[in-house]
Amino acid sequence: MDGLNCIGKRAKAAAYSMKLLGQTEKNKGLHKAAECLRERAREILESNYLDVQEAERKGMKASLVDRLRLTDERIHSMAEGLMQIEALEDPTGDILYGKKRPNGLMIGKKRVPLGVVGIIYESRPNVTADAFGLCFKTGNAVILRGGSDAIHSNKKIVQILREALKEEGLPEDAILLIEDTSRDTATKFMGMNEYVDVLIPRGGAGLIQSVVQNSTIPVIETGTGNCHIYIDETADLDMAVKIVVNGKTQRLGVCNACESLVVHQKIGEEAVYAICKALEDKGVEIRGCERTKDIYPSSSLALEEDYGTEYLDAIISVKMVDSIEEAIFHINKYNTGHSEAIVTNNYANARKFLDEIDAAAVYVNASTRFTDGYEFGFGAEMGISTQKLHVRGPMGLEALTTMKYVIEGDGQIR
């Protein structure tokens, strides 16, 4: 616990120093950090190899090993993410509201850093660089607690980022890593409300619920993704096949992958067969309702729990419905508030879907895989918030700020 207290104190001190930095200084730090990631990619890959070897030895499923594995291209993307954040405007310091009261007081509202951001996450070492970049640009210090699966990768990435900041004369403690990956340490971290202003979990449902239920620090919940694609009766079949195959198979182990397919019965026979065949050709297991199984006999019969499962694997549930109202009801019942899509040529149905689906991101005729800070033009992202307070959806720079009122007077008293 003494070690955690020390980390907390260092982060608090760094947060004070960070809020005094201007945009030019922050951009210098981000630029150097991106350069160092590229230049030292070989060191990162060597550390990541140790993590991947251990994950495979433990029998981790392939989609999760893919989330853990780094490549030259993925390291380049991490560096590119930092460069994109460098190019974005720093939102801190913006005055969003200004009004003169009858008594002469000038009341303004200013965007400021949150302070110290804590992040608990699982086997995605790219989160280490993304979290640093977003927090650094917004003047926040960040304390990271990654999973044991990625410990070698995370230690090396944090080492490189800290050394980059030191070279530029910037506070190294803007990023700190808790190297003890035990559950006990994670639980203690959740109680560090004396030092940490907000805690963000990134990972599976178990991790997220543990943080939500046990943290004494305010939590921004980045939820799981049981994402649906609904094929409306007027859908273009070629478009539907392309969107579902992309949504399900482009990358299996991510939160914006399509996990559930819903099909209107009027297009069902043609659409279910074409889509399921295309998915099965890609190695995806189909778990469908009875009507789905009648059309596509090689599918297995879905259980109730299948409709609410984020598989993160080559499995998809399929449900046939009789109306768009039934589709919306089914999706709102089983979704996790992440990303939902409709494929349709009917304008009224598209508007109804957009209006009535309860999720952070709702699509018409596009893949759910676009729910991502990079794709939305935010640079990197801190995660996809599925809650409704403070932020919702991909969390870019503004999500890591808060407001304070700034009041100027000339001697007024009440």
C-alpha cells in the first residue's frame, strides 16, 4: 500500500505541474514520444513477444492473443495516434460561457483538466500509449494498471514514454505504471480517492463490473459491446452481406465487433442464407433461432443467453423478427449500450431506428466497426463510454476535462 500511496502522491504533484504547461510544451512531449516509439519499436516487440508466448502457453483464445500482439504496423499506429493528438486543439482553457449579471459580476465557464486519471485495463498494450497521449494533451497525469498478460509490453512502453518526456524537460510522472498486477493491488487502487480524480476501466464485463461495484473513485464506465446489425425488409442484400461480414470478422476481439444479427422475416430466407453462408466461409459459428435453423440447417440453436453475449470470438447469434418494432425491442433488451446498426432503404425505418435505439452510437447502412476515436476524428481514444453521465461514446480529449466557473467582480458583496 505504501508503494501505491507513493505513486498517488507523485501523480498528484505531476498533475499540478501539468496544468501549468501550454499547448506548445505538450505538443513537444507528444512529438518526442511518437518519435521514440518508432525508433525503439524493436525493444517493444521483444517485450511483447514474451507476453504473447506466455498467453499462448496458457491457452488464451486466438482473438484475445490478437488483441495482445503488437506488430510494426500497430506500433506505427500508436505513434501516429500521438501525432494526431498533437495536431488537435487543446480544449483546456476554452471559455464556454460568459455572462454579465445585473450586479456587474462577469461569470464565465472554463474547461480544465480532471487532474489524475486512473486506468485499469486488460491485454491491449496500445491503450498504454493512447491513454498517455490523451491525458498529456489535456494536462492530466495518468496512473496505469494493466493486466498481467501485457506486463512486459506495458513496462517497456511506459519506460520509453517517460524517457521521451525527460529528454524534453517535461514531468516524467505525467505517466506512472503500477507494476504489481495482483487483484489485491487493483482493489486498493480503486480506493485511492485521495489521489485519483476519476477511474476508467477498459476490458471485459467482469473487470468493468468489479471496478463499478468496488471503486470509491468516480468511474467512467467503458462497457462491453454486444453490438447488433438489423437487416430491414428493404435492405440491399449485397450491402447487408458486406456490412455484417466486416462487422463480425474484420477483427474478432474488439468491443465494436458485431455479435448479434437481427433479420426481418420478409427478407429472411434470402438474407439469412446469404449472410450466414458468407460468415461460415470465414469460420464463424452461427447460433440462431428456430426460423434461422430452418433456413440455414448447419447453424446451432441459440440459447437465451446467446442473445446477450459479447463473444469476442468467431460466433454470432441470429434472430428473425416480424417487424422493425420487434427488432428495436430485441436490440434494446439485449444490447450493452455500445453500437447498433440498421441496413435499410426505407427512410422512415432509418429515422425510427436512430430515434428509438438506446446506444452510444447508432448507424444506418454502415459497419459498427467505425465506433472508434480514430475513425471519429478524435485521434486516439480512452475507450467507448456506455454510460450517460459526463461522456458517452468514443472518449477523446474533451472527455478528459471538466468545468470550473470563473467569476470576476469589482468589489461586489451579497
